[in-house]
Amino acid sequence: MSHAYYQLPNGRVASIDGNCQFPPLSVALTEPNGLIAVGGDLSVSRLLKAYQHGIFPWFSEGEPILWWSPDPRMVLFPSELKISTSLKKTLKNKKFELRFNTSFREVITACSKTPRAEQPGTWITQDIIDAYCALHVAGYAVSAESWQNGQLVGGCYGVKIGNMFYGESMFHLVTDASKVAFVSLVEHLKAQGVGMIDCQMKTAHLASFGAHEISRDAFIKQLSRLIRNFPLAKFSNGSH
């Protein structure tokens, strides 16, 4: 099925309203980096199809749904996880109780309220919250949570497809709470056979954990290998 197109100052981008297919990654814009499509919906099937092709939604309140596949791509290979000396001490002291998937909606809602540097609003709109909660019910979106004195004080969430994980966002109300949740999740995913974690865009925070950029071509090559068994390998809470 052919696509209609929106004309932008730096090129044109495909509209996927009424179209279940994404355009090839080769047509993604270089500015803004990785914008590949506009429109569509946030249904579970659409989101899964997007992630299978290395595409994710990212848009602000009042904007149409925007779909992205940037080049280069920030990733973390679980085997390359770096944990600082101070964080190792925090983990050893067991300041937090770690849980998986007990309060997914609370985690994503808290992430939506966390201020971001150089980002006046939030991309985690109510539509995103509802869509990822549906993805969670379907068994693909997962949360790692840090609890203290019976209160949720930090966490992160993302999407697992096959042996690939897509990190989405994190928050903390107590120092190191999100870091503990993230590191614990990475170690748990590694034990499940996950080979790569998508961090999307470059940040110094993620780089401190060992994440680095790779080309989109390299990302897609790894992705294709890791989701061959999709949709069989969902997240397992396991023992922790």
C-alpha cells in the first residue's frame, strides 16, 4: 500500500493514517534525525510492528503521533553494563526492595511527571500511558520498581520483544532509586538472554552505564537476530 506524505522544510515524511505498514527506514529524515512517519494509532499491534522494525513513537501533547528511527542509535549491551563504585555500595546495602511489574501504571505515570532537562513538557501523554498499559497487559511492556518503606520511590519501564529490550523512561523520588531499578532490570534481562537494550537517544546518564551509539544499520542487524523468536519470548518475573 502506498503512503500519503507530509511535506516538511527538510523533506517529506509518510503518513500512516489508514495504513498498517511503516515505510522503509531508508526514507527517515536526517533532520529532525530519524523522523520516519506521522499518524496511525497506538494500538498494541501497531506498537509491536513498530518495535519489530526499530521504530518508536515520540511526540508531545497536541502533536500528531510521530514515529522515529534515529541514526545513530544509543544502545546498551547487557554484558557491557557499568556500575559505579557508589552504586555498588547502594546495591549491597539493599536500601530498596526491588519488584517487577507490580505497579506498571504508577511507574509510567511517575515518569510522565518527571522534569527533563531542555524539555519543557512531557512526551508521555495520557494516550501513551494508556497505550503502554495495554502493551503491559499483553505481556510486552514491563516495569522495574524500587520500593522503600512500602512506597514506590523509583523505577523504569520498557518493552521486551524476543531477546530485545527497548528502554523507555525512568524516574526517582529518592537518590539512586531509578539507578537500582535500571541496573537490576538489566541484570535480570541478561539472565533471560536479552542481547541488546535500546536507549534511543544519546545521554550522558545512559553512557555512564556503558551505553554507546551504533549505526542504524548495525542496530537493525542486531535487532533482526534478537527477535527471531518473536512473539514467544516475553518477560519473566523469575526469581529476584
